[in-house]
Amino acid sequence: MKPRTLKLLDDIRQAAEFIRDSAQGKSLDDYCEDRMLRHAAERCFDITGEAINRLSREDPATAGRITDYRAIIAFRNVLIHGYDLVDHDLVWNAIVQEIPALLADVAALTVADQ
């Protein structure tokens, strides 16, 4: 695997882990009431989506092995460009449902490279 691919996968992993760790033990209500948590999660989704977008251009075969990678990029675009349309329920669902799957995909890709 190319060094740049590994760097992008590491960026994705770090941002996703931060989201997971920051939301651990929290509820949707906690998320909605905690502005700093919301902003931090959205920023990490930005990093994750942008890193996957770059990966899709530089190493499409690897990006294609990330479940729903195009949806992740689209989600990032909504958060960035449609900031006024952000639905906290949707973001929370992504934290709870999608982040664990993304972390599993990245771990599998990283292990496969070793």
C-alpha cells in the first residue's frame, strides 16, 4: 500500500476514534445539548469525509473497500455546505451506527497491508 494511502487511512481512523470516544456514554439528548461535542464531531466527520474523498481519487481500489464510502463523502459535504440543514438525529445515528463500521473497515485495510 502506498504511504499516502496509509496516511489517509490513519487520518480516517484518528478522526473516527475521536468521534467514538467523545460520544461514549452519551445519549442523543447529551449530544444535542453539548455544542462543543457537536462541533467536534462535525469537524471529525469533515476530516473523515475529506480523507476518504482524497483516497477515492488517489487509490480508488482501497476507497472502494470502505463500506458506503460515497455516502460518507456526501455526508461530509452536507455538514460543510449545508451547515444550516444539519439534523442532529442524523449525525447521532452516524456516530452510533456508522463509525464502528468505518473503524472496522479501516482496521481490516490496515491489517491487510501488513
